[in-house]
Amino acid sequence: MKLFFVFISFVFAGWFSASAQSVRKVENFDSTWKFMLGDDSLAKSNTFNDNKWRTLDLPHDWSIEGSFSQKNPSTANEGGLPTGIGWYRKTFTLPLSSKSKNIIINFDGVYRNSEVWINSHYLGKRSNGYISFNYDLTGYLKFGNQTNIIAVRVDNSDQPNSRWYSGSGIYRNVWLTTVNKSHFKQWGTFITTPQISNSSAIVNISTSISSTDKSLSLKAIIYNEMGKVVADNLSSINQVGAIRDVVIKNPILWSTDHPYLYKVVLQLFKGNELLDDYQVNIGIRSFKFDSQKGFSLNGIQIKIKGVCMHHDLGALGAAVNTRAIERQLQILKQMGCNAIRTSHNPPAPEFLDLCDKMGFLVMDEAFDMWAKKKTKHDYHEDWAQWHKQDLTDQILRDRNHPCVFIWSVGNEIREQFDSTGIAITRELVKIVKNLDDTRPVTSALSESDPHKNFIYKSGALDLVGLNYHQEVYADFLKNYPNQKFIATETMSALETRGFYDTPTDTTRHWPQSSKIPFTQGNLQFAVTAYDNVAAYWGSTHEETWKIIKKYDFLSGLFIWTGFDYLGEPTPYPWPARSSYFGIVDLAGFPKDVYYMYQSEWTDKPVLHLLPHWNWKPGQLVDVWAYYSQADEVELFLNGKSLGIKKKQGDDLHVSWKVKFEPGTLKAISRKNGKIVLSQEIHTAGAPAKIQLIADRKSIYADGNDLSFITVKVLDKDGNIIPDAENLVTFKVKGAASIAGVDNGSQISMEPFKANYRKAFHGMCLLIVRSQKIKGEVLVEATSRGLMPSTLTLNTK
């Protein structure tokens, strides 16, 4: 079946003003909340005195502010950080002009078990920590000089309730929407294109209106990226308020390489009076999954080169920050990644907006468990009451994003092993299809035998999503005749950035089994950065990618994981408190295997040499090189050639065994005898100085923008010290402050909210957040015995 769509993302600010008169008012509601960590049942009342509470801006994650401890009930699996109960309160006023309006508060996500009161009136409870939800405040508000108080209780005390770090609190954005009585319903608009050609795209807009007035009219205007009107339509309101057959001529298609967005403005009129206006971004494109040919986008066959991503942002925790998400996506884009799986929950709206804009396909996942638990207090406790509402809200919220191309209703669900999986799968897929029949539905299956898997046996899935079991991929069509394939989770390879040990010519499984205690590690609680260690259920990066790239019917894969994440520190016990699975470490520094993917997934020339060149005299060192756009690589040690190597067969790297002597290791790649790239690694001397490198020296003075500053410990000649652990202290003066610090170490017990950090393998990270004033920012880094370093930023 060929699927054609237009997708939209709900955005309240865009390239241009959609109308001269905007009547829908959407305010960011994040500033000046009061917060208390602890519980007080009286805090819901307007008469409660919160003067001694802390004042802060949302989004907020209180867990990331705490100290690591093995005694915290969250356990190492959730990062070993504190959880508990917290209260938030906000006092606000509304103008008299809003008295005749409908006023709605929208929470993008609260972890978890949130309860909300407005002016002492109870609005409701939402248990799911990842779902967006809203409450209509109309009827409970005061206007003019009278104050309103909204109170939110967040209960994350029942532990454990997750298999990874969740964070705690109102960790996503909050919005206050003011509309007329007649208005577009929340998430009530769905746009598709039943026909797309080079000459035109037929846009179908279905939108729900909240109104009892039958004399209304609806107008749709579509703008291109230059702000020019490319289509419009005016119609009367029928039962569902649908406008049909708005045509865009000569459409520019959305793709991962060229994510072109149009803007749709919907306007609701009574006569000539504008009652409501609603802005959305759209991207026009088609895609198809085929059992023989895999995946195609806009008629062009491509591989899905995806990664799985949890929602934490390293040192920032779960608190949503658009720039931090954008940085992660930029790093992955430069690697050649074109798809993200939101493991294992609905993402923040800002994440999907960025994927629309930057050109990522998204597998939007709903649940990590159904009625059967994985941890003691997880979502299984809320399943019966909430799963229908939560899934419905997810689909309605996300169904218009151009990036979303697969719905996943579950990850390694335990009901796949018994007959209850059949009925539940059919129920969930029916919910999805009733709301959006334009995208395929899958579930990430850990049981690869079709005869034993009851979720597969339901017959409801459009795509067979397999987790791991790469050994069965080649025979997929024999085992699953005429079915369409996606590798929903793969690899689980393990690395610590900058750590190397041998041998490298054999694969090690850490742990070897879930039934055997892990004893193969080392005192550093590290895993070699050579790609030759994986969990027992997974594979090295090279092993599975070779299979996926070989067969057309294998549409692509999602690697576990793009970035390291807090929690699930396989294979080590405490003090390990974050994962080893990432291609990129927790601080955002690429591990060596990043360059293998860059050499395979992009068209840019790549040459990456590993490891560092500080070893014991005479030690035999395995030297690897990843390269692309070249025929060969020649290696030199102190000017002497150690030979030319070429990839043979399906090789993804070349290697040499080199007896260490201090000096310079140099690699040169060539194509047709001409040099493509060269790289040198020098033996580093004693630590001498600090280097600061900002990803952006100019940031916005909005109180949220960030500059990520890489901190390196160098010798006198500018070489990074591969084993440096110097403690670096930071000062930030001017119109910014320290948002967090990190170094990528999976076992560091240092706090993320601090003005210091030890280097880890020669590097650490400082995150600077702007204030709401324009000006200059001076960053200073000092360390005992090292030459200090300064950096100047500005907020604009």
C-alpha cells in the first residue's frame, strides 16, 4: 500500500505573522513558580502561605539537582538520584478583557502522578509522566486586580517505577491559551494529502470546532517558506468543520535532506468577525514500506539510519531545553543519522518540532509496558484506567508532524508471551487507526519466533519490528512471508569514551548472561572504545550494520542508543549510574565508533584514527582507522611507513598492530593515488593548560539559550592529555550562569549542578545559560598547576 500525506506541527510562532489580527492568545506559562520539595496537603489552598518556597522557572527537574546515592530508592537503574514528592504553585492575574473567554492550561509533561488545583478547585489527576494534557480553567478564574493561584502536586515517590532515569517535576513547558467561546478544539485538526504529484498536492483539512453557532465559516491559507500565499480556501462549517481540496501547485517535498515546511493558517469567522486563528506547519511527502525493497521516501529508496533516544539531556536532566535537544540532533545529523525512535514514551513537542525542521524521521512510541509490569510501580498500575486516553492524546497531539512516520504501541511487552497480547494489540492498533490511518503501526518485539509471539499473531501490526536477534534478519522473509521489516532496536554495544584495552580481534559479551554474575570488568568500571564489546543480547556496531546494509528488504534500524543516558548502567554495578550504550557520551562527546557511522552514513570524506598515542615503551597497540571516500590508508610512526591497508570484503575499518614508541602517529587516506585526508596523533606531555571551545559564542538573552563549552586539558604543545583527570573550576560573570557540568564518565559522583568538574580522559563540559538581559559574558576556567583559560560570550 502506498501512503501519501501532509503533516503538520502545532507551532505558535513562525516565519511571519499569519494575520494582522490574532485573536488566539497562547502564553508561555513557565516563569515565577514557587516550589517545595516535600508534601503538604494544605498547599492546594489559596490561603496557603508559600513565601518561604523557592522561586523558579519551568521546565524543572528536581531529581537532577540532587546527589547520587546507592541508597536512593530510584536505584542505579534510574541513575541513583532522589525522587519523592514536590509541590508547585503560581500566582497570576488575568485582564478583564479575558472574562468572556475560554482559558485552558496545557502541560506538555509532568513526571509523574500530577494533581492540579485552580483557586482551591480540584481539576484532576494524570498519572502518565510523559503525556501532554490540559484543563479548562473557565469558570474558576478571577479577573482584573484579583489574583489566581494554580497548585500542582507531583508524586514520584513510589519507586522503582522506571528502567531508566525519568526525572521528577514539571519538566516540560506549560502554556496558557485564551480563546473565544467559538474556537478550534485542542488537537482537533488533522491534515492529509490524498494525492501528491510534481504538479500539485491536494490538501485535506479536517478540523473540529467548539461552538453551537452554525453560521460560522472557515478559511485556510497556506504559505511557503518565503511567506507567499500558495493556496487558500473558504467554506462553511459542516458537522466536523472540514475544508476539502485545498491545492498546492508545484509542491516542494519534505525530506530528510531537504525538510521544507509550509505554514497553514486556519481562521474561524462569524460573518467578517475573526473568532479564532490557528497556525500549523506542514511538510508534504510520501513514503512506502515494501516487503521486498524496504523503505522509500518520495519514491526514492533509502535506508532508515536511526538511533533510539531516551529523553534526558545529560547534565540538564529531564528538564526540556530546545537548544539542548537541537545540539543532540545536530551531532547525530553530522553522523549521518536520519531517524529517531523515542524510547519508550511520547517525546516533548519541541523535539518533534525540531525533527520537522531538521529532517529526521521519528518512530513515536507509546508504552514500555502494558498490563504486566517490568518494575514494581511502573505504568502497569495505571494501565486499566489510562491507556486508552493516553494513547488517544498522543496520536491526536503528534499525528500532524512531518517527522512522525511510524507509531509504536509498545517495547518488549511481556504480553507477547501469552494470548492476552492478541486482544490488547488489536485494541491499541484500532485506537491508532481510528485517529490516523496514514501511518504504519508496529511494536518492538523481543521474541523473534513468529510462532511464539502473540503480539505478532494478533495480525494487527503493519510492520514487524524486531529488537536484536540479528542472526535471523537474513531469513526474515522465510520466517515472516510478505511482511515488512524494521529493526526497532539493535546493537547494545558498549564503550567508554577514551578507554582502550586489548585484544580487539574477538568480540566480548558483557554480561555473558542474565543468569551469570558479571565479573569480566576492570577496576576503572570502563569498557573499551574499540567496537568489540556488547551485551549478551546484542552485537557490535559493525556486525549488525553489515547485515542491514546488505539486504534491500531490511528497511533500516534503530541503534541502542544515540547518546548515553542516565540510568541502566549495563554491565557494571554501582557506582556506575549511566549507560555505556551510546555512540555519543552523556556530555555530547562522540566515541570512536561515531566515525564508523559517519564513514558509512554520509558522503563526506572521513578519516579517524584510534586510539591515543600515550602508552608504555614497547607495548603492542592495536591501531584502527575508519575512512571513506578513499581506496586506502597508509600509517606512519615518526615518519616511517607501517604499511598500506585497504578494506577487504565487507570490512568497515582497517587495523595495524604497532609497537609503541613516543612521537607522532600519522594516517593518510588516498583515492586514485591522491591524498584525501590526513590525521596526526601525538604523544602528549605533562598537563600544562586549559582550552575552552564554545559551540556558540552568541546566544539569545531569553533565559533559556545555552552555550556548550568543551573543556580540554592540553600539554604545552596543544596536545590533549588522554588520561587527564584535573579538577577544573569555573566562574561565569555577566549576563549568564552555569546550567550544568559533565565529563561523560559513567561512574562520576560529582553533581551536575556545580561550578567544578574533573576532566575525564582529558575533557569535560561546561553548560552556560543566558539570563534575560543582553550583555557580555566572561567564562573563566582554572585548575591547580595549569595555565587558566578565559572565553567571552555575548547574549543578544
